[in-house]
Amino acid sequence: MIVARRTGARAVRALTLGLSLLAAVAAAAQGSPPAAPAPAPGSTTASIAALADQVASLFPKLDGDVIEVQGQSVTLALGRKDGLVQGIELALYREGRELRHPRTGQVLGRTEQAVGRALVEQVFEAYAIARVTEGAEVRPGDRARISAGRIRLTVLPLVDGVKDAVAEAAVQELVEALSRSGRFQVAMGDAIAVALGQQGMSRDDLLEGKGLAELAARYKIEHLLVARLTSVQRKPYMDVRLFTLPAGTRLLSTAMFVPSTARVARRGEYSGSGQGRSNQTAVPQRSLLARLLSGDMDSGAYSTGEGSIPLKEVAKFPFVVTAMDVAVPPADQVPRLALSDGEKVFLYKVVDYALEPEWTWQAGMLDTRATVFGLQLADVDDDGRLEVVVNRYHPHPSILMSSMILGTREGRAEVLIRNVPQILFAVDPTGAGVRKVLWSEEFAQNGFFKTGQADRQVLRDGSLVPEGRVRVPDSFRATGATYATVAKDLRALAYIDQHSRLRVTVDGEDVWRSSSPVGGGIVKLEVQTQIERGGRSYIYASEPLPVAVDLDGDGLEEIVVPQNQVPGRLAVVYKGPAGYRFQSVNSGFEGTITALGAIPRDGGPSLVAAVARYYGLLTSSGDTQIIMTIPE
């Protein structure tokens, strides 16, 4: 699917008179929270708004005294009349001296010392009994409260048998309703879903709260709202559970059919909150992302000009392009395009939607004729000019990896580093706009990539010098990967794993994984082993580089990656209020998309695609079109 995006404030949508909550709030084992008022007919998405009100009612702003302590049991001067409910966890603190303004003498408050936390187990009209879960120094006269500030709430959507657009709209409506209440700081629980899947837990177990306690400390979760969307009577149905952690107490259990007004995925802004933008005048020109998601690409656009996304064929090569990358050097700001046919490396300038040759590199008589299976443009020596990082492989046991780095000198290719025995990967972890950091990953006979490890390399005095280990996930592979800005000041590493699934990770931890396959490189890499009698060959496919690009100008980047499992398909991944979204797009290209790139321009970026077509089923010969989108 595709990466998430911003949505502005939603217009009021009328509901039919009969819409209401279908399943009443069921309490946790200890009792029932107060019921939310019935939604008024005709209100905006009434049942979802009522659900948000019910969740908010569980967190009243209250503060009261600890009046008695017996071991781990404390009696609080807070009760049902104050809105307190069973299962909620309170912060315990001790007041100290008064704080006064030095000039006016006004009392500003008192100093506070945190003494622990307590879980409410019994609630009476004017008092309650709670059990201390943290701290051992609680005494009468201390205070207990639910903060008047925003409560940290993590929303975890689980989707089974419901269309992605419907699920996205319903979850987004819920997230927006919770945010409008002013009571919550809402975050999405994508990382939790990945972690639970890796542990082999079923979604039914999750709805019962199993396994949540172990994840609470790891992901710093205080309250978790699980929304499972399924199909009941051929209608989208949402089962909602609210847990307080780490105790794992269930505060709320309810279910409802998804209102019809929430079943249409809204278009427009996709990559963030979009709050405060509802009063802005609509801009007639649509972003490239909006046009991509609406499926407006035309297979004949680059020859007939009839498509709503203008396309242009900027070059055609009489061979299959196996790898390609596009970048803009800081020095002259003229975009460069590097590509390979598996043996040679070509570098071009991109000028006015045309390619101007800069140089061609070809292995000499004394050089290893290894296969080029990946290349990247990067400024690894930080001089403002781009180098070409080339990964090459030969199956002979005495050769294997023979990677290299090419530079430019007096208009010609210059070999800066040759015969590197590792897989090289250039990254831009800070969002500087050009890759300047170089990683390496060791080759492994079993699996091609040595899993779970990567080293940072620095180009120094004509050689690569390791500068320490990089934290990467166990399934990381140093091809088919990119960094993307998925939230403000947050860079995420996205890569294609061994099962052809796109993974998104932050600080080495998985936060999302696609359920649909992506990638599908055309270069096949043979690894010969002697483990079995007589030896055996294993074939690994290289992966095309995903492209991280801001398609709609909101400051967040979408991830675009070929889906060569279906010819001509692209996948777009984006992150929004309801989590990560993945959408397949029919590009209309008649061939295999072997590589993608992007060039920033006024009016929106241009996507660059290498589209290869083979001459026959039993041949590797073919040609490649380099096709570029043109801003409207």
C-alpha cells in the first residue's frame, strides 16, 4: 500500500436516525464505567463520536487525598461522584513547601514528589480502594490524581476482511474524534502489531489483553485502544477494547458497525494531521501523490500526451537497465542519472527532460568482469560532487563481492575504490537531501546477506575505513532500502526483506510491514555452496531501490517502490493519523520497472522510471525506456 498522509478537519456529515452504538460498554471484571450520553440524531459520525466520548469519560480530571494506607491497599477520597472508574491507574505524589512569586508574593503552588502509582480496584460513592503498583513509601496525606494534561493513548488498528480504504477512514475518524476531545495525545501502535506478529500471537489473544504487559515498558505505552475491524453481515464492524498498562486491565469493551459516512476514504492531504487547514482555499493543481493514488497515469501518455499525468520518454537504450539512481549534487545542482546494463556504468546529466552523457565506465582487461547488481549516487567524500557506489558480484569462490566507488575527474570516470569484498549501501539518515553516509554489509554464503549487521565506512586516504557498527534489524539487507521522513523530525529506514515485504523501522525496531509483496529485481545472483554432496547453487534476486520523495509538498516523504510481481505496478506507502497505508498503483507502463528515481522541481517532483521489455521468453535481451513525469 502507500505511505500515509495528512487529512484536514472533516466536514460535518449527516447520519441516519437509526445509527447508534450497537454494543453497550462492557466493563472490566471489576465494574462498569459510566455510559456515554446517546448521540443526537444527525450529529457528525455520531456513533464514533460517542465512542470517543466514552473513552474520554474514563479519564476525568481529578485530584484527591490518600486517607488511609494498609500495606499495599490505600483508601482515596475520590469516588463515583468524582467520575472515578474501576481499573484506572492513578499517579501518587506528595506535596511539599509552597512556591511564591518573588515579587508579587502570589502562591504559585507547591513542590511535588512522585511516590508511586495505584490501580483502582473498588469504587464507592465518595471513596475508593486502590492497590499500590509502584512505590513503597505511600502514606496518609499523599495525593492521587489523573493528570489534567493530555493522556497518552496508543491506537492499534487490526484489519481482517475489510477494504483498506474503509478501515483507514473508520480509524482516522476515531483518531480525529479522540483528538478533538482535547483529552488525549494519540499515537499509532504499528510497532506493536509487528512485534505481536513476530511473537506468533493471534488477534483474539490481543483482544483479551494477552502479552501486552511485556510490550508496555518496551514501547512506553500507558493506555492502548485496540480497534479490530472485521466484516459482519457483509458490513464493516469494529470491535474496540481499551487497556491500561502495564496492569493490562480492560477499561472498555464495545462494538459497532462502521457508520456509512466513515466508509469513503477522503482524498486530499494524506501524510499527517492536517489540523488547522480546513479553512484554506483549495488549490486547483493536484499533487503528484493525489494523481498517483487516483490512478490517473495513462499507458500511452508518454507517446500520445493523453494522460492526466504528463509523461515523457527522455531516453531509450538497446539493453536492459539492471540498476539506476537519480540525485542532485550540492555543487552545481544539476541532476545526475547513473545506470548500468550489468557490466558498464553510465553517468548522465539531466537537462530539460533530456539526458546528456557525462562518462561511461567499463571494466578493463585486468578487472574482474563481475555483474553490477546495484548502484547509488552519493557524496561520500563530502566535496559537493556525486560519486557512484557500485555493487558487483561474481559467483566464483575466489571473487564473490567486488564492489567499487567511481568518481569524476576531468569529465571521465575515475576509480576511487575497487574490489571491496562487502555490499555497499549509501544512506541519508539526517534528511540532508543527498546521501553522504556509507554502510557496508558482509556477504554470506547462506542467504547472501550477513543478517543483523552493518558497519559504517569512511573514505579516507584512498581506502575505506570502518568506523563502528550500525544498529539494524535482523532482517535488514543492504539493497532495496532507503531512509524517509515519515513524521516531523523522524527518519525511518525502509527496506525490502527476504520475503519481498517492505519493512519500516525506527532506531532498529520494526514499526510496520507490508502484507503485499513488493520489489522483484531482475538480476539473479548465483551463490555456489559445497554443503550438499556435489555442491549446489542458490539464486538470489536483487531488489530495486525504493524512492523516498515528498509527493504532495507537506514536508513528509512517501515511499514509492516497484511491485514487479504484477507488471507495471507501483506501491506507495505513506503514514498518516491512522497509521501506515499501502496502496498499489497501475502505472500503465508496459514492461518491468527495474528502477525508480526522483528529481525535485518547482511545481512538484518528477518521478523517473526505467521500464524494461524483453525480446522473448527465453532471452535476456531487451530494451529500456527512461520515462519521467512532468509537473502539471
